[in-house]
Amino acid sequence: MIEAAFRGRLGGFMLDAAFAVPGQGITALFGPSGCGKTTVLRAIAGLLRMPEGRLRINGDIWQERRRFVPPHRRAVGYVFQEASLFPHLSVEANLRFGLRRSGTTRIGMEEVVDLLGIAPLFDRPSRMLSGGERQRVAIGRALLSQPGLLLMDEPLSALDRFSKDEILPYLERLHAALSIPVLYVSHDIAEVERLADTLVLMEQGRVRAAGPIPDLLADPALPLLHMPQPAVVIDGKVVRTDPGYGLSEIAVPGGVLVVAGGLGPVGEGRRVRIPANDVSLGRTPPRDTTILNALPARIEGADPAGHQMTVRLRLGSDGRGAALLARISRKSWDRLALAEGELVFARLKAVALSGSARVPALTRVD
Ligand SMILES: Nc1ncnc2c1ncn2[C@@H]1O[C@H](COP(=O)(O)OP(=O)(O)OP(=O)(O)O)[C@@H](O)[C@H]1O
């Protein structure tokens, strides 16, 4: 468990942020520019001492009343927006610099090099790396310092789209292979939807909500559902693959989804992303359609969005499955006389796998 509470004033900015999140997986600190995400990360690293603060990381107290563990005694790895490598040193020497800082070895050089695909870069001076490559080395160096907690402050924001897409699968691999909890600052919801297990939503120095990302994306009291392009993410497992058609079946709470790709061992974890604009609703099961996914679901409620409605649903005829959103026209809502509690068939035009394999938390290896 990671329990954090910080309160205090920095110039004209008031921070009053408290959250408790699982001590494993990736927790995203998400919110608009200036809401205090970096300040919280700095307070967790001990680089900033808030007048009132309480911080407990998986049982270890790092700050409480007069107790304040200094930054060098906190087992954190910190990855910044721009990798601060030694430009004249080789990748290997930069990585060894991380290794030297610590006595115990939880993660070794070989594992880091393998996980982050660093082998081909090993002998290069770090000034000759691309932005994405530099960031991979910076992440490797942070991991080699044997952190009990990895802090990442917008690690992809200085990269172009191409480099971002190149590095995201590596972050997903880390997520799958390591048990080190990660606090990940971002203001890019696409990144957060892809990587995070838990979301801490910040607004003006405060925590508006904290919880599993699938729940927060579909919560009508929060701004995420009211964004122009809302979406849900659902975590499931491969139950069948059909290599001939390049399809896999993913069991999710309340149904089974057919998705393109995602072929892999049965039982492996997968996350899917379903944009609300790609979901339509009908009262009867569809026939003669090219749509592969049409699942029974119950309407939980609906919120007007201009001339449209954002309909909140739960998969399964009992309405107890995963949360789903549908953006439909108000006219369709009225024409079908839809209402809370009704059973409908959700037709999902697009179900995209979000990233690569996700290993369920319980089978993660240490
Ligand atoms: N040492 C300081 N003294 C005064 N004000 C500060 C200090 N540190 C941060 N602030 C202010 O606190 C606010 C929050 O800053 P912070 O960098 O934590 O936001 P953020 O959510 O990470 O933003 P961004 O996404 O733009 O990086 C800002 O208004 C910033 O100017």
C-alpha cells in the first residue's frame, strides 16, 4: 500500500493532496498542467518537505510528524521528462553508475538490458542515442539503483509520437515483469489508459478521486466521462485464439469479446479499450451484421452531452459486468425509449487491444 498525504503552501499554490493506492502495479497521477503532480512526486522522493506530510510505502514510514527520511535513504528510482545521462559516457557506463549506488541486487544488469532492449546500444556514447533510446537507458539506470518504488515524471512527454510508440511496449513489459510499484505522472489520458492500473485524479492541488482506472473512466461524477472522446478500458484474459482469422477471444467481466490480434497463450492478461463513440445500442440481438461483438448489457444511467447522450452500461444480462460507455444521439435514446435498468444489446464497432500482453497482478513474477 502507498499512503500519501501532503499539505502546505508553495508560493501562491496550495497543496492538499491525500491518496491511498495499492503498493504494486502502475499508479498514474493525472490532471491538468499546474495541478501539483510533480510537487507530489518530489514530496514522495523527499526532495521537498511539505510542512504537513504523511507517507508510508509498503509498510515503511518515510514521513510522519517529525520523522522525515532524507532523500538518499529512500529507495526510489526517479525518471524525469528528459533523461539526464552522462553524454560522454557509454550506455554501459551510465547503467553501471546506477548499479554502483546500491548494495543489494533485486534486479540485475542482464535483466534490465533484456527487458528494455538495450543490448544493441551498450557500447554507444549516450550522446549518440535518440530521445526514446536515452529514455530507455534512463529507466534502466533507475531500475539498477534497486528501487522499492519507481517515480516517473512525464517520461514520454519530450518524445515525438514515433518514439513514444516505440517506448510504450517496453513500459508494458516492465509492468508485466516487475513487482516494483510505479508512480507515473502524465497529462496524456491515452498513455494513462494504456499503462495504469490505478488512477489518482488531481485538480488544483487536491486529489479529486483515486481508484482502479476502469471505474474512474466510467464515473459520471468525474470529468473523464465528459471528455469529447470518452472510452473505457477493460482487463480480461485470453480464452481462445483463432490464428486462421487472426482473432482472439478475451473473457471480461460479463462477456467475451472478439478482438483482432492479441494471439497468445490462453490465460494471459489483455487490456482492451472501447471508445464510447464506437458503441451503439439496440433492443434486440443484431443479425446479419459484420460486427463481431454484440453483448447484452444493462443501462445504469445516462448523461446528456450536447445533442448526444453518454449512456453508462454494465455488461451481462444481470448488469454486473464491466463498465461500458456508449455515445448515442439523443434522438436514438428517445426513439428507442431507453431508460435506466433496461436490457440492451451493445454493438461494439471497435474493440482495440490496448498495448501488448498484460500479466494479471497475481501471476506477476518478482
Ligand atoms: N517551490 C515552489 N515555489 C512556489 N511555487 C511552486 C513551487 N513548486 C511548484 N510550484 C507551483 O505549484 C504548482 C504545481 O506545480 P507542479 O509542477 O506540481 O504541477 P504539475 O501538475 O506537475 O504541472 P505540469 O503538468 O505542467 O508539469 C504550480 O503552480 C507551480 O508554479
